[in-house]
Amino acid sequence: MNRNEVGTLKKGLDIFHLISEHPNLTTQEIIEKLKLNQSTAYRLISTLEQNHFIVKTRENRYVVSDILISKLLEKNRQKHDYFLWRSVSFMEQLSNKTGETTYIGMLHGTEMIITQAVQGNYATRTHHEIGDQLPLHTDAIGKCLLAFQDREEQTRIIGKLSFDKKTEHTITSLDLFCKELDHIKMNGYSLDNEEGEVGVRCIGAPIYKGNQVIAAIAMSGPSVRLCQEKDTTHIELVKECAKVISETLN
């Protein structure tokens, strides 16, 4: 591979990394952020799209392709199979006890990716699927995962967050968000108080393998059922579920 080919490959990888960390960028935004030549950018973006690395949304913005995510999940499935298999029964117990949906998620760049889901029993419930990605700053699992990163890694990731305002409750202040993360780490649980979606609350807790937090579990449901008055009970249930899953991994 000659120097020109290496340079072209690097530019293509730069585009892919930018989109993976900052989804929903337009072509022009990509050009401006990476300071690329327009014709080169269009050619590389088209190549990435044709090879299913990225996909254009209806709003003409680019995100990482679901096809690629599915393939990566499949490739990593054997690595996580034991963990996912062991976690399901405990998730089902939590969902059966509360009637609410439970999720497990892992860190994926500046987002959280759902790796396991057990649907609740109510007709009205939250619904995400395995492979769905959610912003770290608006989600109970995402905030929990970020809170338990070492300080250097936490700072690096926070520096890449856009802090988009999803609802009137979304935390968009860097100072308040960092205080929230400190609170989560100190207390061992996280809350999403309608920060990602109005009318939906979530309670999360970290899942450990050894001394490392590798995932987090959350219970999610309408705020009328997962109301603050019941937080004490629900928090203990979620933390206990996370604890027993962690114990099976150690």
C-alpha cells in the first residue's frame, strides 16, 4: 500500500470514527469538522455507505449502520454469551416482580448500546431492542457506566458528549452532569428522571466483573408507575439484581 492509499484509508477511518462518536452529522458538518476536501469527503462517505459501515437517515444525516452493529454484536456474542445467559433469569425475576421492562447495556463510544432486554408485563411499557443506542447523558444505564469509569477515561468521554437537550429535564450543564456522576458512584445507582423521554423514568445499577464495571442494568417504565415515591423500593430491587448478576461473574 503506497503513501496515498494510506492517507486515503486514514481519512476514511477518521470519518467513521467521527460518525461513531458524533452520530447524525451531515456531509457538510463532516467536511468542516475534519477539514476535508469536498470531493474527497463525498467519495469516502459514499464508499463507507456502500460497504455498510454507515447509513444515511431520512434527514440526510449519517449514523453507524445497524448491519455493522449487528455483525459486531454477533462476533462478540461468544465472548458475552455466558454473561448474557446468566443475566436473563435475574432480569426476568425483576421484571416479573415489578411488571416493568429491564435492560442491560454496555458502553459504545459516546453512547450506550442495549445488549439484553426483558419486556415488562404491562400493556403500556417502554420498548427498546437489543442493538439500540442511546446517549450517555440522558440514560440511566449510560450515566451509570460513565460514572464508574476511571477519571481519565471519564473525562475523555465527557469531552466528546454533545449534551443534546432531549427534554426539559435533560442535564446539559457540564458541572451539574459531573456532580450527577459523582452522586451515582457514591450511591451505587443512577436515575433517568424523564431526561431522555417525557413520561419515562429509569433506575440503573452497575454490573461488576471483578473490580471492573462491565455493564449496567436498568428498570424502565412510565413515571406514573416508577414514581419518586417508590424510588427507595425500586432502587433496592435494581441494585440487588445487579449484585446477583455480578456474583455469577466472579
